Amino acid sequence: MNQDYIQPDNWSIIEEGFDAERVKSSESLFSIGNGAMGQRANFEEQYTGPTFQGSYIAGVYYPDKTRVGWWKNGYPEYFAKVLNAPNWIGINVEINGEQLDLNTCVSVSNFRRELNMKEGWLSRSFTATLQNKLQVEVKATRFLSLDLDEVGAINYQVTPVNGDATIQFQPYLDSGITNEDTNWDDQFWDTLNVTSENEQAFIEAKTMKTGFHTCTFMQSSVFVNNTKQEQTPVVDKQANIISFTYTVSVSSGETASIHKFGGYTVDRNHDKNQLVAAAKKALDKATNLGFNSLLENQKKAWSKIWEMSDITIDGDVKAQQGIRFNIFQLNQTYLGKDSTLNIGPKGFTGEKYGGSTYWDTEAYCIPFYMATKDQQVARNLLKYRYNHLEKAIENAEKLGFSNGAALYPMVTMNGEECHNEWEITFEEIHRNGAIAFAIFNYYRYTGDYSYIPEMGLEVLIAIARFWQQRATFSTDKNQYVILGVTGPNEYENNVNNNWYTNYLAKWCIDYALENIEKVKEGHHDDYLRIAGKTKITHEELHAWKKVADNMYFPYSEKHQVYLQQDGFLDKELITVEDLPKSDRPINQKWSWDRILRSPYIKQADTLQGFYFFEDQFSTEELKRHFDFYEPFTVHESSLSPCVHSIQAAKLDQMEQAYTFYLRTSRLDLDDYNKEVEEGLHITSMAGTWMSIVEGFGGMRIKNDTLHFEPRIPKQWDAYSFKVNFRDQILKVNVSQSETTFQLEGNTQLNIVVNNNPLTVSPNNLVKV
């Protein structure tokens, strides 16, 4: 049974009624972020029930020493963790001498929480009866500013209902914070300085080992019925905590409120000795604007984001809510302003996966950012990998590779591998292919070749060197094989000749060779620089080509399909349909040994290859492979349903495509995998966007031209999306009866719809 307490709504995520069992799940679902920082939806006031407190700063991490029973050569020393940062949202609230705490109140009614995605704010309201019989109405609104991205703002209001009240607001900062997922219970933060000045407070702290310096700051003012109270707070300063206490008295029906501004300045953006000065500047800007003006600016900033990235769905509220939730969270996590940042699988919503960069960015996120922002954002994501090339070469050297071969990390913060499950760290090498594919995909989409001579070719050469060295010549097969790997389907470890990995290896080498020639001819100076740096020789290129041209691909004549890996047909091929419901999800019910021997697929492996390289296979081949593998797929990876949705739509299996779409878009909202309290699946949310644009919209780029094959599920009346294709913004609207195309800009655009060429002129609606 999936959870279903989130109310269907086109623009908001809404929870009604207080249930302590749901608190942690809701803390994930209602998370907020602005690209520079983010936080789980923890309560501002004290809460003594089970909660997962989490605030995170982009790019600030800690190398948590690896914890394994026995060491293997090549193991990473540490797992990089996104750090739970000092907490600035806290406001203790005492009413007539009693702490407001939803865990100890006599009763809580009218509880409502709303995450307004259109405008970028979170609100919570409730009526509580305290132990002292006083009843109060509370409303809290909070947001993280997109304009002033070091600042967040809270408006917290208390109205006594059945008596007069003396209310104490105690806003505080707390740097005595630990991570939920620490390996050794290390202290991650060293508090350096706790200071206050007028109504502003600052905690300067640095991370252990990595030495990131941060300043957490706050400033508050109190109001009665919207009239500001001139009051000097009582300051309490401890080793890791600083608080201000304000006291106000109100009559029954009157409202006392506190406006609190807080946030972080970081030495990634400022001189570490100027962090308090930078914090004062940020606070001055925020307080001069005030809560309401800052909120108006927030609404405008989000409206600008939605103008380009919104997808509308008519006639299916749950599907509409799902896609907007995904687009909203992607934009909260990464806005593309900073090429030293990337997109962690949990974003700012939890600590699982260390918050680091995975292959998800290249395989799933880049298409979303290319089409909904401008190409510079996608270029920044590729530049991030170029900046880590030296480290990727070091990572490969640790495993015994040489001559500048690069193995990009499975998990990273700074380019170093920091994932320490051997079957993933050493074997899930397909990640190298996703990075090369992203370079190809970026050029195919943007037409900007300049990235390849500037940076990309060096990456492609290093990756091709890796594949050539990783392949083994089998005298038995008289072909090259790749042994001991794990594909995207992590339910098969240490297998030989994973088809997806072998196919990627061949493709990467061919693509590198093609671009060496292209750069040599068209960008000769770059070629000379790169050849001098990489010392490539004719003999080496010949050795690569030999591997690519003679790569082995396991194939079943009987089933007419490529095999996931050499031993797939040796398994007991019982489909998922015949698996008892009580055994699902198998990753929580079965032993690892049993999973590895089963035919069950965590996520598309062979089909992932068909997704990347669709134009190298016929639709008949895709259908054969889809019909063969999908029945064995349990979709226990968040990255699985979107690829299946796209392929089912291409095959015109619309019922399946729709089911997969709902699953990918509501994976977290409906908690399919029973783990949402750990955080959201941010990177797979980009796959949800793809399942509409590439799946139902049928968008592809062929020969520098946008192609569409629009389809629509019977559950929808219409849907629309926009893409920025080479600085031209095209809006596509698909209904049950027709598809329309509208172009913003000054020049016309040639597209192909259902194999028919079409010209779209600016501001001129074209119907198909």
C-alpha cells in the first residue's frame, strides 16, 4: 500500500491533519531550497517526537572515514558527506510558562501544511491546546530567498483563542549538530566564535578536515497585531548556541508574531575573515526589504523559473502535481549558477548517498537543464567533470590503470572516488560511459562544438584509454570481453560481459576516435595542444580501434535479444508477475545472495543502452528487448520507471507508459519504495521530465533538427511543455485531437513532426 495523505492539488503539496508517524516523511516532502542551501521541513518550535533535523549548504562536505570490516586495495579512504549544517530556523515558543511542543500538547487540530510550488514558500498552521488548557492558533510561513540566496525568512504567528497570554519567542542558532549517517560519530563542526550585536547573532564554525569556514546568522523582530515592538532581547550565549528572548503580552484574539531572518555565509564565496561582515550585509538587505517585500520578490523569481520550465497537464490532478513537484525540487537543488556545484541524488532533503555527484547528473539531469535553462548551465555541468579529470586519472591509477586512463568516480565531491562498496566502486564502471555520452548529448542538442576542443576531447581520450585497458582479449571467443562488472542493474554484481557496459565501451572509443579526427581537421591548434598534453600516438589509436571493432556482445538466438550478461539465461526466469506481493520490495525482504541469483532487475540495463543509442536499433528490436526484460524488472531504483515510460510510449504501449509515468512522477509523494523519510530522489526527477518531453512528446534531435512524435495518455485532456533549443523557445501543446507549436523569438525554426517537415514562424501557431 503506498501512502496517500498528500492532497491532490495543481500547484501545492498539502497535508491535512497531524500524525506523528508522518512527521519524518513530511520533513522530506516539504523540503525547501534555493540552489545555495536547503533544509528539511523541520518545525521551528521545539518538537520532542521522532524527527530528522537537517539543514545543508551547497558544496560544504566532510570526508567521513570509510568503515569496512576488511580493507581492499584501491578502497577510498573516506565517504564524502554533505554536512548537516548549524541550525538557524529554531524558535522556542513559551506560552504562559509552557513550551509549545506538538508532541506534548493535549490536542492538535486544523493542522495544515502547504508547500506552494508556484511561489516558493512553505507554510504550516494548527490549533493546539496546551497542558495549561490555553488554546492557541499558530501560523508559520518560511522560504529560502532566490534573490538573496544566503538568506531565509520566517514569519511565525501565535494567537491565543480562549484567554490572554504572555508569549516568549526565543529565536536561536545552534552549531552543536551531528549527521544522521556518520560512520564513527565524529564531530563534524568546530565552533570558533559565538557573537551578537544589537539584534543580530553570529556563529562562526569550520568543518573538521575539509576546513570550510561558515557563518550562521540571524536577526529578529517581534510584532503585536503587525505593530513592531521596540524591545531589547535577553541574550543567552553558550558554547554552541546563542539565543535571544523576547516577551510580549497579548489579549485573547490578538496576534503576536516574530519575523526571523537567517542563513549562511561561506568561504566558498567570501574571504573567511569577512564572513560576519558579509552576513551583516545580507541581513541589512533582508531587513530593509522586510518579510513581505522579500516574499513578493520570491514569487516573481519563481514565476520566471516556471515561465520556462512548467509542464501543464489538463484533466489529471495527480499527474500534474507530480510533474510540478519534480520540476520544483530540481530547481530548488541546482540553478546552474556555479560550475563547482552539482546535483546530489538527495539534493538538500537528506543525507543518504552523501549528497555527492553520481552518474545520474550526466544520464538524467543534463537534458532537463539544457532544455529548461540556457546551454551555459549544461556546459557548467560538463565543465565540472573536466575540472575533475586529473582526479579521475588518479582514481584509475589506484586501480592499476596507466598512461592517463581515467575512471570517473561513482560518488564524489571533489573528483576523488569516495564510494566504498567494492561491487560498485570497482565494478560499476559504466559511469565513465555516461560522462562521454553527456558530451555527445550536449553537442547534439546545443550545436556548440566548442566544448569538445576546449575541454571535452581530453575527457574522451582519457575514458577511451580506460576502456581499452579494461577489456580483455578472450582467445576462446577471439574477441574482447569485459569481466567482473556491475551494470546499472545493481541486482547483478561481478558479472561478465554486461551488454550495456560492453556497448558503451565500444561506443566511447569510436566517439573519441571520431572527435580526434574532427578536432585535428577543424581546430588544429587545440589538437596540437591536446596531443602534446596527452601524448597520443598512432599505435595507441590503432590499439583502441582493435578493441572497439572486436567487442563481444552476449546474444540469445533463441530469444533474439542481447543478454544483460553472459549468465542471464542460467537463472530461474520467473517473472515479477509471479512473485508474491509479500516479497516486495525484494531489497527489503530478501537476502542479497538470493537477489543476486534471481532474474530480477533493479533498473533498466539493456534498455538503458537502447535509450541512449536508440537510433542504432530498429523499433522492432526495441520491442523485442522491452517485452523480454520489462517482465523481470522490479523498478526498485528511482531511475528505472522513466526509461521504461519513454520506451513504452515509443512503442505505443500507452497504458504502460502512463503507469510508469505516474510511478516516476509520484515516487516520493506516494512513497513507492517506503523510504521517503530519508530524503527525496532528486536526480530521478529529471527522468520524470524526460518521460513527458521525450516519452509522450516524442522529442528527439536528429541531424540538428527537433523531431516530435506526440502521443497522449487517454487519462489526459491535454499537456504542454517548452524547450529552449539553441536559444529558440518552442512551446508544444498536445491535446486528444491535435498538437500545436508556438515559437518565441525572431527567426523561424524547422522541425519534423511524425516524419513530416514543418516550419514554425515566431508568434504564429502551427497546428498538426
